[in-house]
Amino acid sequence: MFITAPGLFQYLHPSQVAPRQTHWPAVTLALERPWYLLVHDVCCHGQRRSQTTLVGWDASLLDLLAQMPAADLSGIARLAPRRGAGPRWALDWMGALWAPAPGESPAVGPLLFQRGRDPQLRTTDGWPVGDAPGRRLLFEAP
């Protein structure tokens, strides 16, 4: 179940929305930009349980990663629009996420990632980038 904050709207088919509804069984991916699935552990009634959070912005993902202990993170997947024939969205599990170096060009974006076991580092737009000193590791898949 997905819950919105006051003032935020979900655009679903009218058959799925009741007046003043604030909980939905689905999320519509309206933006043509990457989304992230953040899989992490939470404590509920004294037990650790896995939870998956859908994150719509790079900055929100960075905020969550800064607040969560690394031991609670199980995985991060990137759900990105795909061009060409076939499925419209592609899901890739991240091998690692990095913060750009302090002096690095803003064109690199707010984070860099590696898909699965691929050693190539990429921008949020999926473009390959070379090495740069001073980058900070934010997440590495277990």
C-alpha cells in the first residue's frame, strides 16, 4: 500500500480512486526519469523485517542513505525508462553507488552507480565516466 503526503496527488485511472483517497494499491510512474527501489531492514515488534521503499528522486535516495545504517541496507535497484523496442522500463540491481568527488563537474550528477558486477561507473543518465579521486562510496551490494 502506498501513502501520499498532504498536497501530493497520484494520477490513477478514475476507477481506482475514491474521493479524498490517501492510500493506493499502486504507484503510477509518471516521470520519465529513473526511480529506485531501496531494500532495507526495519525493526517491527522486536523483529527485523525487510522493507522495500520506492524512491522517486536522486536527492531523496541520498538523504535516505545518509540516515540509514549501512548494515540495514540489503539492495538498491534502479528502475529506468528504456528506449527502443521491448519493455518500457528496465530494472537493474546496483553493485555500488558513489557520491561524486567534491570538485567534480555538476554534469556528472548527484550520484554514480555500477550495475550488478559491471565495473563501469555510470552517471544517473547511464553514461560511463572515468575514475576521479575523492569519490565516496555510499553503498556496496552484499
